Amino acid sequence: MDQLCVRCWKLIGQEAIFEPEKSAAFQWLSRHLRVSASFGEGKFFVRQQGRWLATQMLLVLVLVEFTDLVFAVDSIPAVLGIT
């Protein structure tokens, strides 16, 4: 328990900087989809130079939904253990 408190204290002192470009999932999606450099004003796809491109907003949505799916699958044993 003490280690958890110490690590938490260290995390609080650090400035939270998340760079999605360095994420493995973000890089994988970028390799498999043509991605625009912009967020596309809230759109998931934009048309640039006659080509449809996915925006970074779509990549963020995919990452958030994937995380949601992981937590849903992770909670199945807990639900079965309670019932």
C-alpha cells in the first residue's frame, strides 16, 4: 500500500503530457488508414484533393471505444463472481 501512495504522489507532481502520436495503437491505425493532419472540425472523414481521409478525431474515437471494450471484457469475471 505504501508503494502505491508513493507512486501516486510522484504522478501528482508530474505534468501530464500525452502524445497520441507515440501510441502503438495510434501508429497502427495511421499505417492502415489515410489520416489527415487535422481534426477536421469535428468530422470523422474529410475530403482533401479528391481523396477521403480519416481525421485524428476518428482515431481518438477508435482508441476510446477500444479502451471501453477492454474494460467491459475485464469486468465479466467480476460480474460472474458476484452472481
